[in-house]
Amino acid sequence: MTQEELFKVLVAHCKEYGYIFPSSEIYDGLAAVYDYGQLGVELKNNIKQYWWQAMTRLNENIVGIDAAIFMHPKTWVASGHVAAFNDPLIDNKDSKKRYRADVLIEDYLSKIEDKINKEVEKGRKKFGESFDEQKFRETNPNVLREKAHYEQVHNRYVAAEQANDLAEYKQIILDCGIVCPLSGTKNWTDVRQFNLMFSTQFGSTGDDTSTVYLRPETAQGIFVDYINVQKTGRMKIPFGIAQIGKAFRNEVVARQFIFRMREFEQMEMEFFVRPGTEMEWFRNWKENRMKWHVNLGMGEENYRFHDHEKLAHYANAATDIEFRFPFGFKELEGIHSRTDFDLGNHQKLSGKKLQYFDPETNDSYVPYCVETSIGVDRMFLAVLSNSYKVETLENGETRTLLSLPAPLAPVKAAVLPLVKKDGLPEFAQKVMNELKYDFNCQYDEKDSIGKRYRRQDAIGTPFCITIDHESLNDNCVTVRERDTMAQTRVPVAELRALIDSKVNLTNLLRNL
Ligand code: ATP
């Protein structure tokens, strides 16, 4: 499915079932800003819980904070965002559409990779069992030609990035014949830099000194609170500070649903370590974070690391965890070794000591830091796009299904009286009362049972509990499992334990 097709289907599904709405939709929406509806907020909260508990409960040396969105403007000078938080943008003069020049080139490069992979697949089909992929990649003339082209463009791109050479970006776009997907032309403007931070006025004086920024990342709140947490929490290095909160970026391209938003949410953790040990911790967190993802059961093959060749101004090692979205592998989480860049600069600019006295080595230093940073919304999209399925049933009908990891599902169980009479609704209410303290449950008595099952499949409810006339005699109910549609008869007294075994977040955390 292409990105556009997928977004169309998901946007419609999310809206129809109360997962996500365009922001201020009655005024035709606001580009790249979205609201989470009644089910979306539950899924989002469950994702955040999974992350928060994994960080702060499973690691005795990680604590959480909730810093303010507004920060002293000097924060963003120290962090480098005022000077360097820019995207290279380019406009197509015919379609009047704006693009990120780096993204146009990266998309071009991944198309070459696709071509190479298609060649390999053709070879695999042709040669069958005797196919030697490595040899094929090293000798097939078509693959070699594409590879050489890839390397040539890639090297130019990396050099342009490193030199911040905007004219070279444009030249690469022209030389590769990259066209605007809308107009199909190569009629491009020059490439310009664009700062992504939103600014606003603080207080009522309205002069320049009152300009503040909406934070473009949550990390800086952690850095400026570092010394307070270290001292009051009596934290010993190595230790981490975790935070979940909103971030704001005036993104150039705003056509990617919740993949790239102007207001979004991040889950960030800064892990402070002794200088010289950061690479060990960087590897450690790479492994730890990958485990967290794979543990959700969405397929190990859908994740990969992408190590950075060009490092951000603050990093000495960096990797992305990429997820296989239906429109290709894209960044889901970033892991950076940020050195002492942030704390060091805050120390310089604020004039406050941010050093740590290490009782083990008997010396003082500004700690180094390894960061893990994941977007809640991007994680939401990963979970949603991986779970969305349209299945054809044996009778030829189709059902739309969200096979969400059960502990993340917004509604854990639906309680459904077969008919709206004969005491079944009353019995169902009793079941609701039994379960509602532990699980988010939905009661539904409208429409045929088949229709109700479909509605629950479409929102990803792991269990449907049906109460029929027999239930009044044997105190048993029918439990239908979402993915297999298998039905079993279960005594009401055993319901809680059965549901809990599948949906409990604790079990998921225990596997980490
Ligand atoms: P990209 O290259 O996609 O712009 P980035 O490298 O700028 O992302 P980071 O600054 O490393 O992203 O931010 C950490 C995480 O925050 C990302 O991995 C992503 O999950 C999330 N994120 C960043 N920008 C956005 C956005 N505009 N909308 C939604 N999530 C975002």
C-alpha cells in the first residue's frame, strides 16, 4: 500500500471509530494537528504506560519528571536550537508545494534500494534453490549499476549535509531528475533554511526580550532539572530521568497524518553516565529499546537499526530504530549519545555548576548522556498500521480488524446480551460490574450479535462476552476471541482471570 492509500484508509477508520479526528474539524482542520478521540486517548495512554513503567519501574535508577513546556529562552540558545534547528526546504514553482530537500533525496535513494531488491527477487525466482544472494548482489550487472549510482548520490548527499551546502542539495535534485510528485516538473526554487521552532510572546510587554519558544523536544526540561533531581533524589551515576510530554515543530511538510505533526508527544529518557563509558551504555540502550519494541509481538522482522553517518551537532553516536510502516521503513525512535554537550552548554550559559562528584573515582565531572527518544504518535501509527487488517471470512463476507497487542487495546472486553429482554441485559450488567474495576469494558445491546462482533473487531477489542438464555441457568458465558474468532464457554467466576492473563500490562513488562 502506498503512503497515500494507507493514510486515506487509516484516517477514515480512525475517524469513524473515534480514534483520531482532525483538529478543529468544523473549521476545516489545521494542517498536521490532530485530536485523539475517545478510543485514541485510551490506546495512547496504554502506550505511554508501557513506556513509563518499563523505564521507571523496571529500572531502580530511572526516575520521571514533568517539566513545563515554556522554558527560559536561553535554554534554546544553549541547546543549539536557535542557531541550528533548521530544515532545508524547496518549493516546486508549478504545484506551489513545499518539500524538505533532504527528504526528496532520501526518497530517491530508497527507490534505488527498492530497484535493487526487486532485481534480487527476480534472481531468486529464476534460480530457485541454487540462488546465492550474496554472489548475485556482487555480480549481477543491473544490481551493480544501481549500486554504483546509489553510492554516488549518497556520497554527494552526505557531503552536502556535512557542509550544509544548500546549493549542492538543489544540484543533486536537478542531476537526479527528481520531480514534484504533484506537478511532475523539475521547476524548483533554491533551497533555503527554515527554523522549526514556534515562538510566542511571554507576559504583556511585547518586546524582543519576552520571546519564548514552544519546546521542540522535551529533553531540555530534563537537562535543566538534572541537578535538582540528582541532588534531591540522591541519584548516583549512572542514572536516568524520563519524561513524557508535548513538543512542537513547525514542520515543513504537513501531509503525513500523525507520522509528522506540528504538535506531538515525546517519551524521552536521558541516561547520565561517567565520561568514557557512554559507548557501552549506548549499546546497552540500543538493545534495551529494541527488546521493548519486539516484546509487543508485532514481528521482529518489522524493526531495524539505522546508524547515522552524519551526526547531529551534539552526538558522538546515533542510531534510529526504524519500523516497517506500510509505506516503508521509517524512523520510530532515536537513540543518541549526546556527550556532555547539553549539560556543558547549560553550565556555561547559566553560570551554574552542573558537575557531579563521583565518590568512586573521587573526581568531579559534567556527566555524559545517552538519550532514547520516541514519538508517542509515531508509535501509535506503528501499532495501528500493523494491526489494521481486512479479512475475508469463510462465508465470503469481510471483516475489518484491529489486531492490537491486547495490553494496548482501548477496550479489553465487550459485554453483549444476546437479546434486549428476558433478564439478559440485567445479567450482562452484573458481568459489567464484576469486570469494570479491572478492565475498560463496553456494554452493547444494539443490533444483531454479528454486527456487534464486527464493531468490536474494528476497534480491536480482544474479547467479546456474550450472555444468552443458558447463562441464566449455568452462570456461564460465551467468550469470543478477536483474532481467531474462537468461542468458548466460560463460568462468570473465571472471566476476570481469563481476560487478565491476556491483557495485563504487568505480564508484558515481565517478559522484558
Ligand atoms: P525526522 O527525521 O523524522 O524528522 P527527527 O530525527 O527530527 O525525526 P528526533 O528529533 O530524533 O526526530 O525526535 C525523536 C522522535 O520524536 C522521533 O523518532 C519521532 O518518533 C518523534 N518525532 C519527531 N518529530 C515528530 C513529528 N513532527 N511528529 C511526530 N513525531 C515526531
